[in-house]
Amino acid sequence: MKNKVIGDSVPRWDARAKVCGRADYTADIPVKNALHGKIVRAGIAHGRVLCLDIEDALRVPGVVKILTPADLPKTKFATAGHPYSLEPGGDVYDKNILTDYVRLYGDEIAAVIAETPLAAAVAAEKVVARYEELPFYLTTEEAMADGAVELHEGVKNNILADTTASVGDVEQGFAQADHIFESEYQTQIVQHCHMENQAAVAYQDADGRWTCISSTQIPHICRRILGEALEMPWSKFRVIKPFIGGGFGNKQDVIIEPLVVAMSMAVGGRAVRLELEGEEVLAYTRVRHAIRYRSKVGVTKDGRITAWQMDAVSKTGAYASHGHSIAAKGAGILSTLYEIPNMIYRSRTVLTNTGNAGAMRGYGVPQITFAIEAMTEKICSALNMDSFEFRLKNFKKEGAPHPLNGIPMATNKVADCLTQGKAAFGWDGKMAAALGDKGGIIRRGLGVAAFSYATAVYPYSLEIAGCRLTMNQDGTVKMMVGATEIGQGSDTGLIQIAAETLGVPAEMVYAEAVTDTDIAPFDTGCYASRQIYVTGMAVAKAAQELKDKICRAAEQFYKISSQVLDIEDAYIINTTTGDRVASLGDLALYTYYDKARARTLTAEVSNNCHNNSYPMGVTFAEVEVDTQTGVVTLLSMLNAHDSGVIINPLLAEGQVEGGMGMGVGFALGEDLFYDTKTGAPLNNNLLDYKIPTAMDVPELGVLFVQPVDPYGPFGAKGLGEPPLCSPAAAIRNAVCQALGFEIDSLPLTPGKVFAAIAAHRSGGEANV
Amino acid sequence: MYDFNSYTEAHSIDEAVRALGGNPNARVIAGGTDVLIKLRSRDEAFVGRDLEGITRIPGLAGVSVDTQGDITIGAATSFSQIENDETITRCLASLGTAAGSIGGPQIRNVGTIGGNLANGATSADTAAVLLTYNASLVIHDSSGSHEMPACEFHTGPGKVRLEQGQLLTAVKIARADYEGYRGSYIKFAVRQAMDIATLGCAVLVKMDGNVIEDLRIAFGVAGPTPLRAAAAERFAKGKVPSGKILEQLGRICLEDTKARDSWRAAKAFREQLITVLPQRAISQALGGDGNA
Amino acid sequence: MRKAINVEVNGKAHEMFVDERLSLLELLRDELQLTGTKQGCGVGECGACAVLVDGKAVDSCIYLAVWADSRKVTTIEGIAATDGTLSDIQESFVESGAIQCGFCTPGLVIAATALLDQQPEPSRAQIRRGLSGNLCRCTGYSKIIDAVENVAKTRNGG
């Protein structure tokens, strides 16, 4: 088969609609006669609601109803967008739609339904809660201390989970080492900051069921969770996802949908809209886990790792959300980046009265990569060993089995990413300039960091995806998937996979902006960089099935054996003669309208994936540090990725650049703060929470090393999350190289870098 | 929908002053880039008030120079207008820099210099610069108008010397306060745009040969209000601005500042900036690269 | 209280009687169904709601609807020609891969339109500054800056 569409920079199918303002997001969809909801949020960080006075609020003109916990089901549900598990020990069911036990400042204690958004906001302000306050814990240390109040009954010391994964025998490994290194690293709370806030609208449909239009990454999972939260059969709900203005994992949790459906139920099925404000999204949806790592590493004098012991304490905030899976994932990351004969990785996930941590692009990997690669540089610098030599010596080898689950890393080109990226970045020249610049106020430094990732969630969880292809009357093809396009470009990539398999140009395959659980095939949705990989497999299989059907139909209508038929450029080809037999359009007319033999052609595949492939990569960063002000200026940055075969280079570059941009924020500016006196978030708005502007991101370099992965469709591996895994670590390493000492926490804000410089100069503790 | 009580739009200064004076519930709104944000966060100072719009008052926006060479900037002049105004660029370059450092293009198109001053923030970028120009503020009320030195305007965080019924209508800078001077403004913030100053530093310097004849230094966020560094200014007079002198001068600035700890920045860090930024601003004003 | 205003939106004159507490964004989205303009942060930080008022970009979420009285407003729906032909900036956004989730795109097209009107030959640094009032979390800005730079080059005959 000739490869015509894979590897082409096909423009996104929805680009024209988006650039004209014609793409409809949740808030753009007209719904008749809708009411407006507003969440009443707690004004304390931990305690019980003793009474809720809603009388004044009810008197606000336009208020229709106010919901309190008493009005809603008592059953707890889990918000994480994980596939349902038939085995015990899955998600933690710890959330009520509204609560009378407050676990974080801003927890949801009541909800107003009103005729206008303003009336709802005014009324929400007038709801008065009286509390019995309990001590609140902003740090994991406080929450784990003996005697600390349990945030959730039965969670001892607020430790949600405490697990250990190991390979070999670390004590033996340390005994074999010539050098032992120990250090501690800390990451901060950051937030997704998708530009479209969470928004949903719910109403009762003609058949009596409940429709919820929502900006969700996981429509099919959302439907199940609605059933669980509202104690009704899952089929009573229909979830519709229109265009989405970004999610980055935050919309992989079911946060507002149960409430908005409950609101509609409370007003007899009339539509209710609930749109969060930016401040609510930042503080009260989901955040990234702040994680503290302790590492102890044994290394031989020629630079081989003999043992790595790592201890992670992860702050999950007020509810479990994704639970322990993010902290626990680190074991696989550490052991697939480097060949570590003896490893022990302990992780604890701890509840605190802070923003609820959930999935965020990279799923814990940006955090652990920071810790791993900071330690790696510490070792290189102590052994006086080249950063590249050490990494090349210790990288996990291609083909080696995953040490914890046994799946072979069929392709792994991290070493090529390192060497090719080094050249493309111009490392040697930049390093010469940096080394010649150590005396002044402004100092240059270079940093490198590598990462390992996994595509999708097999073997830890279900990996299922569906695709339905229908040939239209003119020979074009409609593609329906349950996967969720949230801006990353997966729909366009899937179009390319379908088109390539079918033998038609990309513009003959139509995607669908809307994912509707009543219509779209079952698929668990957008997370784990899985869609091109797992859904791509389903699309490729469906396309192959449709192609076979087309050839068999052509045999029937054109009397040529389907064995010799193929499709090229949307024509059915006789491969023995090379002649065009008919266009797909001509054939389609027969399949639709031939009185005797018409059978419309459809293929539907549900694919259960039993593989995993490993995207790898490296970031290179060049910085200038102003030693008087602590300002870090990022001069240049390059990401080199092994994500297998790149389906669409232009869109793939965009993914990488976007991840790098988020990495800049994670490294240099973003940090969600809490008031230690009240537990209230301090900077939950886009002025005080500093995501990068166009002036804060440097020119970005992108390089792809493209092995053909034997498992992924057309050799592709995941790419959505990997770009964000290593930038912060590389930037940190560059800053430390510029300064000549280590800073072991993020973000590297001017204030922190200056304080570290001052401490270092006064001979104090260099590590901050 | 914003939760104010009413909105009226004045067509003259007199009309605005009458509306403000006759109604204790009335509040001024200019570009709205502060007022509307406060309303949205349900700030009691604005919720339920009667807003008086002033941006369409003829003559309230724009920059003019009188026959003496004194410059008047209307209170409703937007940051974009200031940044791109030929007179400002020629005579008050550091004010243009400050205006250009605010928000992003959309905010600068709407936000006004009067609003930047009247909301009383110590971080107001134009306020520190105006202190170096010894600007005076024109304030109208029912009894007419009077002028007030800009240095007397800010009285505390979010507080300015404006009574109910008074309207800030213009900023004036005398020719003697800019002619022969060179100024610069450094906004220190975490981001390059859309940010609030961690510290703002404005300087204005007049040289006599290689000696400093006059120097003015003002800071934003170095205390509860924008403030001048009088001791450092005195110290500089008559000195050659060598690296060593500037270093000394930076430290002397601390005598007049009152930086404090906040979650945005530690006091020690702000004080470091207070000693470093004037050195850089002076170098910049004198034509260097600022990395003194 | 309601006020009568005359506002021209995308070339069409509207005589409207609007609640004076309404933002221009609400006027456009709720009264005129011009939903291409997005509500993002609501506080003038993200630029998703940017529109042109008399040719200047403003954040319509913090701009009162009554301020548009006697003015010309251009929204994203008014950027393409009436026959649907994209403007050169829109075309370049599509071709350069500047669009991902698309939520910030209308505001960025507006900001880029205003920028190139005022600064026909911007450097990349000037493009960054001209777009600095519009946050994008998907792209890292690279391809957006490429898109605007490509238009400027083409317009200037290069």
C-alpha cells in the first residue's frame, strides 16, 4: 500500500470553523429557556456545616431554587475519569454532589438556580453558613502528623495509599556502588488553565432521559458517573461533548455534571446552565499534584547506576480524584528511563485541605522527571562526568522489557533524541558561550533532561476504543469515534489513519465535532496520550473492514474478483491491470440505490488494546540568570521526541510547542498559593497565577526521531503529554549550571532564585 | 451583567462634578479596567453604585502643550494614546514606557491615566513616573478646580485625596520638570506582559557635564503608596554617576522605602530590587544598557 | 435601567434598547447571537473576548455595551468577507497550524488584525508584544507568531 496521507501536514479539519468563530463550544449552543446555576462555596478550609440559612438568598428576585446537600443523593461517587473497573480496589468513592463536611476552602455546600446569572451570583452571596471549624492542613507533613483530623473517615493519617514497587535488591545495589548520592526535590501546585472554563447545560429530553451537554474529555465515562452520582441507571443519561476549549486533564474529572443535572431535575427538567468562573476553575476544579521526592542513588566510579531508592509524597488535596495512580506511576517512569538493576520506589498519596489534585498533562511525569533529572545532573557533576555520556551509559535499552509489567519497550530512541537533539540545539557552541560567561551579573547556563512515558493505560486499566465508518452516497466516508478531540488534533490524525487505510484523500473522510454517548461508539475518551494509539487502532481496523466491504461490493457490481481489487485515490483499482474500475462515488450509488442489491456499507470496530508503547524524549534549554534580581530568561529550548511515526508533522509540532510553553510556566512562574491563616487560595486568577504570555516563551525547536513502532497504528506512539515531561527539569538544570549550585524546588521565580543566590553567597544552605 | 445601580454618561466636566457631588452613591468609571473587575468580584465599593462615565467628556482625553511648554494630559487619555503620543515620546519618554508596560494591548486601549492614579494602587506604573516629573493633578469640584502635587495624592493602599464630588481631570507637567532631563522606568514583574509590578522604579536625571545636577527617583510597591527616594536624590547631586556611586545610591534608597512581605514577594527581595533597579534605571536613562 | 444605543456591528446598524449593566460581550453573544467571541477569564486577562471598537482591540468582557453607542464593532464573524472568503490573517492561521482548541483563536485573530493595521511590518518581538493580551494554553504561541509574520511578509511583497 502506498503511503500518501500519513506524515502529511494536513490542516486540521476544524481550523476554518474555528478561525471564523463558527465552532460551537458548550456555552455557544442555544438551549431554550435555560436557568442559570451558581455554586455556593465554603468560606472555611475544614469543618462541618452546622446550618445553612438560605432565606435571604431565596428572596433575591429571580431565584428559583436553592439546593443543599439534603436535597441530593447521599451516595458518594468517584470523580476520576477512569474506566469502570469490575475488580475491587479501583477509584475512591469519596465525593458528594454538595457537602456539609467542608474539606477545602471553596468546597461546594449549596447551589442556586436562578433566572439570570446575576441573580444566581447575588443569591449565592446571601447564603449564610455556620460552621464547626476543624484544623486544616495545607502541607502533607501536617496532614500526616499523628493526631491530625482525618479528612475522610477511616483514612489513617490522611494517607490515602502507601505502596512500594521494587526491582532487585537495593541494599545489594548500594553495596556495589562507589558513590552514594542523596537529595530531596519538591514540586508545586499548578493548574491546567484551559481557556474555556468548565461549562455544562442539562435538561430533560423528549424521552424522559437527561441530556447533559458538557465540556468533558470523557463523555462515556461521564455518563456512567452521572448514573453513579444520581443513583439511576446509566442509560438514563446522555452526554454530549461539543467543541472543547482545552482540558489538559482537568476535564478528565466529572466535576460539575452531576450538579447541573441535579439542578435540572430540581426544576422539573427545565434546562439549567452552569458555567464556572475563571477563579473557580483555578482553585476549585483540579490541580497538579505537588510531590516531594527523596532519592538515594548508588553509582559506580565509571558512572553506572547500581541502585536507586525513591520516596514520593504526593499531595492530592481534599478528595482522592485520581487517587494514588499518579504517584504510583513514577516507579514505571524511573525504571524505563534508566537501566536500574536495583530499585525501590515508595509512594504515598496524602489528603490535605488544598485544591483537589487530579489528572494534568503528563500525569505525574513532569514532577518525577524533575526529580530524576535533577539527581542525574547532581551525579554527573559530582563524578565530573559529561551529562550526555552518563545518560547514554545508563538509558534503558530498546527492546528491554518494562521491569514492572514485562511489556517490551519495542521502540526506544531516547539515545537518538539525545544525540540528534544535542546537534540540532547547537549544544557545543552554546556551551562554549556559557562557560565563557561566568564572571558577570548575567550568567548563562545549559541544561538537558530526558523522560520516559507510556502510551495509554494498559496493562493497568481497560484500553477500549471504538470507530464506526459509513460510506456516504458520494463515496466519502463519515467517521464516528468515541474519542474526544479537545484541541490536540486527534480527529485530524484519525482522519489520516482512516484515509491512508482506505486509499482515499484526507478530505474524503469527515470527522464529527460532537461526541454524543447515544451515537458515538464506546471509547473511554481523552487521557494518557492514548487516542492516536488506541483509537487509531480501532480506526485502522474499521477502515480495513470497510475497504474489504467496498472491494466485495465492487466484485458484485463490476464482476471482478475482490482479490485483485484495491483502492487508490478514491478509485477502485484492478491491481492486475492497473486500471481504474470505478470511483468510490460510482460504487456508492449502487450500494445505496440498486433496487436489487443495495446494502449501505458500514464498518464498526470496538478494539481492546493489549499493548503499550513508550514515547521517549529529551529537552535542551539555554538560560540567562540575572544574579542581582534572580530573573531567569529562557533564551532557547528544543524538544527531541521519539513518539514513533508522526502522523501529522505540523500538528505534532504544535503539540510539542504547546507542551513546552506549559513547561516554561511550570518551571519559572506558576504556583498556586494558599493563605496559611485561612486556607483560602490567594492567586486564583490569571493576573496573579502567571501562565506565560506570548512575550514569555522563547523561540522553540522541535525534532522528531521516528522509529516505526510495531504496535501503534502506522508506527505511531503517544504524543499529547510527552512534550511537558522534561522542559522544567531541563530549565532547572540550566539555571543550576549558570549559578554553579543547586536549587531543588519549583518554580524558579525571581524571588526564589535571588534568595538562593543570597544564601549561597553568605555560605548558608545552598539547596532551597 | 454587572451589579451596579445605574450608569450615566457626563458630557462635560461640570455635569460630571454635579452628578458626583449631588449623589453620595455615585462613583466615577473611566475605562473600566479596574472598576468593572472590582464589580465582578463584588467589591462593596462599587456594587449597587451609580456609575458616572467620563470618557466621552470633550477634551478630557489627549495630550497638549501650552505656549510655556507645560504639558497637560487629560485624565481620560488611554495608555495607548500616551505610549504613542509624539509629545510624550519626545518630552516624557519614561511615562510612555510606563504606560506601555501596563497589561496588554486591549487593556492599554481602554485603561486611562486618570484611572491608574485614582484607584490608588501603589503598583500603578504611571504614578511612580509622574512623581519624578513633579507632576501636579488638576481636580475639579463644584467650586471650580485646583491643582495638587502628585506626591500628595496617594494617602494609603487604595486611598487617594479625592472627596466625593471631586473629579481628577488632568495631569500637568511643567516645562522645567522635563526639559534637559532624561528619564527611564523599569517595571519588575514575573511576566513580560499582563502583570502587576513586583517593584516599579522611575528615575529622572539631569546632567551637568559628567556630574549629576538633579536626580529624582520614585518607586511603586516600595511602600503603601508610590514614593520618592529623597535621601538618595540628595546624595546623588553633584556626583559623577560611577558604578560605585550608583551602588551606594541604591542602598541609600532604602532609607525612604517601606517594603513589606507579601505572598507576591518577600521584603528582602523587594529591598534588593530597590537597591538594584535605580542603578539600572539611571544607566538606562544615561544611555547605557541598564546592567550597570 | 435600559438605554437606547446605535451600534454598527460587522457593518450592520443596530438600534437597540439595552440594560446599561450589560457588557459588550453579553450584548454580542446573548442579544445578537454572535457567539464567535468567547468569554474566557471575565477580567480582561485572557483576551478571548477581544473585538474591534472603531478599529481598536478591546476586551469586550470588561467594556460596557453602552460604550459601543455610536461606534463600529467588528467581531470575528465580521473578519472574513461576506462571501465567506477568509481574511489573509485567518487563512494564515489555518495554514500555519496556529489553531488547536480554538477557544483563544477569535481573540487572537482580532488582536493580530489590529496589530497589523497599526504596525504593518512588525518584528517577531513586536508580534509577541502585540499579541501579549491574548493567552493561549495550547500552542506555546510559536505557530501563532509564524502565522502573523507570514501575513506581514506577504502583505509587504515578500
